[in-house]
Amino acid sequence: MINSRWPVFLLTVLCPLACANANGQGPLPSAKQIIAQYDQALGGRDAIMRHSSSTTRGSMEVHDGPTVFKTSLVYYARAPYQRLEKVSLPNGRGDLLNGFDGEVAWSFDPRPDGGAQISSGDDRESAKRDADFYYPLSELSWFKSMDTAGVETFEGRPCFRLHGINNWNKANDHFYDVETHLLAGYEFASPMGLTHEIFSDYRKMDGVLVPMKQTVKVQAKDGTWNPVYLLTFDSVTFNDVDPSVFTLPPSVRAIAEKEKQPAKP
């Protein structure tokens, strides 16, 4: 499954419909029920568990004010917690890498002011969550609490809004389409501001529905939502990733080995 979740932080204003379902009749379904409907809509547990790795290829548009540039990307994922994202920089300047090998959360920027980095603490936990190949099935295990907050319009669709506090005490809102039961998106605070990550254009790939478009928008001071990233996936294939893909690059491994050494007295 594709997981390109960003760190999630902020609870925004809750929907006032917390005591009514989508038709205004009776109590809302629980978060557990809504997520179970989502798993079934994707294709069901057996279809999801039939896959143990995936390769996703596509392109990414980056919006920087009036400037837009497009680049290629590929995501490799493998159960239970391995992930490598590779985004090609324009003009042959190399690849931005972001990975989790099952233990180490790391990134590499080939530009002169970049280099290798290793994440720790909450950032590492966030990277591990993003690498959870079976996240739709294990979603609630990542949260201390998850409650149905109401029904509201998200990106033009009526959705159940779930508000959760994750295991590292950050607020996180999920939106599930009332009609299709599919994940419509997330709302969270990022360094850019209040952010929407939107999932759309679901297509069946080897028995599982996959969102072939992911859009990231940030709310401006006037309340409008402006696109920052647009990811369009051209292909998703399953059970085709060699474990060696997740081997740490030498520069990252050097940092990881150094951090394992005991501190000198």
C-alpha cells in the first residue's frame, strides 16, 4: 500500500454534527467501524495481506509561488517497515532520498548544502509509521485515541472526520468519504502551515484500490488552500522489491555506526 503521510500535528475546529450521522439520524459510527469500512472498500484484508512489497512510479509537481517544476519519483515499500523514496532533482543534480530500513530513519540530499541525516525521537516514529506497509489494517495501533468528530465537507465531498492523538502525542485528523468509505485525506499542521494531504483517483491494482493522485495544499492567511505538491502515479506493482533496495548508503551507514558507539567518559 502507498503511504506518503506527512507528520501530523494540529486539531482544527471540529464539525458541529458530532451527534448525527451523515443523514442526520442516530449516532455516528465509531472510528473503528469507519476504518473497517475503509479496509473493506480497499479490497478487504485478504487482498491487502496478499502483497508484501510494492513499487510506485510517477511524477511530482512542486509549486513555489508562480514557479512550478516537475520531476520523477519512485517509492519502494516492503513489509513490515521498509521504505525508500527517490525524487529526481531537475537538471541531473541527483536524487533526494528518504528511507526507513526497518530501524534507521534517514535522508540524503545530493546538493552542496545537503548531505546525509538520521532522524530520531518523534521524527523516527513518524518515519516508521509511514513505512508501515499494512497501515490501513494497523492504523489504530498508531494512536492513543481516535474518535469520530463529525461529518463535514472535505475537498468537496461529505466525509467522516476522525480526530486522533497519535502515540507521540500529536493531533491528527483523517477524513473518510461517507459514500465510498475511502480515505479522502488528512489535515495537520506542518512547518508550512495548516496542511491538507488529499488522496484521489483510486484505481484497482492487483485486487487493491490505490490512490493514483496525492495533492498537498497549505492554507493561506485569507483561508484559501494553495497547492504545494501534486503527485501523480503512473504505475503500482506488487511483490517485486528486493530487500537490498533498502541498504543504507555509505554516508548514512557511517552516521548510524557512529551514533551506536558509546559516549566517551
